[in-house]
Amino acid sequence: MTVIFGNPGSTELPFLRDMPADFRYVLGLHERAAAGMALGYALGTRKAGFVNLHSIASTGNGLSAIQDAWYLHVPLVITAGQQDRRQLHAEPFLKSYAIDTVKPYVKWAHEPARAEDVPSAIARGYYLAMQPPRGPVFISIPMDDWTHMCLPIATREVSETTLADPASLDDVVRALDTSRSPALVAGSQVEEDNGWNDVLNLAEHLNADVYQDPIPSRWTFPRSHRRFRGGLLPAQQPLADQLANHDVVVVLGARVFLYYTHVPGDTIKPGTKLFQITNSPEDVASALAGQGIVGNLAQAAQYIRERARERTKTSAKATPAPDPSPVYPITSAFLFSTLNKVMPGNAVIAEECPSAKGDLDAYLKLDHPQSFYSVPNGILGFGLPAAVGLQMAMPERHVICTIGDGSIQYSIQALWSAVQNKLPLVVIVLRNSDYSALKGFCDFTQVGRNVPGMDLPGIDVVKIAQGYGMSAVEVDTPDALDPVLRAAFAAKEPRLISVNVAKGGQKCMGMDQSVNPPNYR
């Protein structure tokens, strides 16, 4: 780990002194931005990212990014300064209790007992962060520890693969061999375990319908593939209805299931055989139904494909969404349809536009691994810093951050880091001047629109971006969208495009009242 993301404070200065020439320090103007950029960098490199945060502020300003890493299984080694060890007993200014605060959202939280133990603690944290399911670790380091000498740390090789039980996988094979209509559900852990091609080959071997897991944090199956059937809805009965025609369902690398709105019903249709293969024991334990199997997703997909009978290929294909009209004001459907036509084929999307998820899902067709990342837990502030880190990790690909005008305010400082690092990042802001996702949820739950705090007037994100040194432009008419997007992809520096989009009419996570929600009034 030679790239350090951070926002320094007084207790971190001894660590940062005399930085080696082969290390790179990436400054974030806020701890949320610094930790979020490290998260994106770790996602792009598939290796542990290193974050250095400041004392007490790390658990306040940076905690939401740490939670993102926890839910998204991102390996981060997070260090934070602590007050001088020699006066901790006196409760000095900036004494930190951070390890107690972060414990629910890290794999390990630790403050070494001796200064000489700091390097071995960082090494232990790295190995633990990289073990499946991957995740963040947190180490609090007293500032005077950096003045001590210590013994070298041994170079080690540590396996990062856990194999699933063959006998349990044989149960899956037998069920698939007798199935009349199998389905696969692809989850984010497929990409964690480098299993994109293995799951794709399995789907083609079985000629199975493939669904994306609800509210996906990653897309892990080609969107234009003939067997892709779209995403599952995040509520019990609507999801069960989507899978009702399948007699065997194999969930690969996802929870069973991730719900948002409460629409009671079956987890799965009675009589359908449900299997879950995951790298997370926690996900197996929390599942509401099905046979759970813990192990590496790529290895499991290979095992099943080698033993299950091959099915005859069919040409069945989902009907594509119709081209949206270039009406005024611009619709999010038209925005994403246009973006899909002009963006590079290997583009990477970092998404945080809750009210437009349905249109984004319908019109963006990404067919390459590591192409889509989204907020895993509903905490805003994920998209922009993650996009910066992803662009640093994948300079050969164009990273696009599609984000709402409300969402971008949570970590807007990351614009400055994109400028300072001269990244060709394209930021597309959907500007509707309100919290449309919340208005959609008000409609879905029948709360009504008489709720305060739903509107965002008076924010000019173009001027804010320009204040950080970024080229920015506003798009108001449909005919201006295509040329502005093409110019942004041709640029060598970051660009922000603020698109004025239509208000209202948004669904709640792709659902509307036709799924019969309970009456909350």
C-alpha cells in the first residue's frame, strides 16, 4: 500500500513527516471525501486501500465512508492519530475513543499496546481486510509512537480463497439437472471473487434467466446479454412474484434478499428450491429462506458448470426499453439513453441519483466487469469520492459519476481532488432542485406530499464546481446534451455537466403503488 488517502491533523503529522519518495499522498478536503476516494481506489485496484484520518474527527466525518466499505466489502486499512501516549491517562485535548465508535462497521478495531507493535498491527489489519468477506479495519496510533524503532515485519503469503463444501454444491447440481426453469441471481460478491466470466459461462451453460440482486451496489452480469432479465425489486411480495415462474433459484453472491419497502409476502414461491452461495457467513445466517453455502463465488460457479447438464440454447431476449422522446424539460430517461449512446464501451459508472435509478437501470447497457458501483446502504456522499478513486485506479477507462443535485452536496469537496489530480472524470448532475426520491417514497407509502424539507432551491452546482477549479456547464435543452457529453469525453481534465431534468413522476426504487403497499395513513 503506497498510496495514502487522508486529511491530516496534528496527531498525524509525525506519521506524515519525511514521506518516502515512492509513496503518494492524496489529499481530501474532508474525511468523508478522503475515505471515499480510498474506497473507490480499492474497488478499482482490487487491493486494500490505505486511509489516514484525524483522531476524533475520523469517527464523525469519516464514519459514513467506513460504513460504505463495510456494506460493500471493500478492504481498507484505516489509521487514525491518537493523542501522545504519555498523557492519555489525563484525558488531554483530542484524546480519541474512535475504536469503540467504529466497531460495528469494521472487521477489527485496535490500538496497539506498545509503539513497537504498530507495524505488525498494520500488517495484521491488511491480511484481515483482504480475507473474504473483505472489509475495513481501523487502527488508532498514538502520535509519539512514530518516534520509536521496531523490528522488521516478515513478508508473508496469505491465502484469500475459501472453497465451498462440494457436497452442498452437489445439491445445487442435482436440483438444476431436474429443473424445468432455473434462474440465477447475480450479486456484488461475484465481482469481489473475480467471478464475472465464471457466472456468465454458467448462465450460458444452463440457459438460465439471470436477475440482478435488489438495490445492487455493483452490476455483475452483462446488461445486454440475451438471458438478462433485469433487477429484482426490494420488497418481499413483488420480488417473489418476479421469480414465480422458476422452480430452482440460485443466488450467487448476494443476500436473500435485500428489502427496502415493507410489502409482506413470501421470500420465494412455495415449492421453489432456493440456494444461496455467498462468501459471507453473515449473509447466510440472516437469510429468510433457502439452503446456504459459504465459499468463493468463482470456484463455486466453475464447480457447478463442470457437473450440471448443459441445456439447449434459446434465443429468448428481453424487450428493450423504448427510446425516450427529446422533450423539454429533459427527462432522466432521455439523459441516460443519450449517455448510453455516446459513452465509451468500457465506461465505469459511479452512481448516486436515487430518484432516477429506474431509468438508469433501463437505459445504461454495460457489458464489462468493474463497470458499475452504487451506494450500498442508503447513506448519501458515496458517489463522487468513489468516482475520483476509481478514476485514479483505472486511468485507461472513463469514469462517469451520475449524481443528484442533493446527493452531490454531501461530499462535494471531492471535486477539488479530481482537479488537483488532473483526472478525466465526467460528473453528470441531475438537477431537479428537490429530493425527488423522498417525494417518490411519500407517494409509495401514501404519506402524502405535506412534508417539509423536500425542495432545494438556489443551488448553482456549476459555480461551485468552477470555484474548485473545474470546467462546468449547464444543459437545459435536449438538443444540447449530446455535444456537451461528447466534448466531456474528449477532454483530458475533469468536467461537470449540470442537466436540468424534469421534476416529479419518480418511482420508489423502481416500484409504484401497483405492488399494493400497506396503507400507512
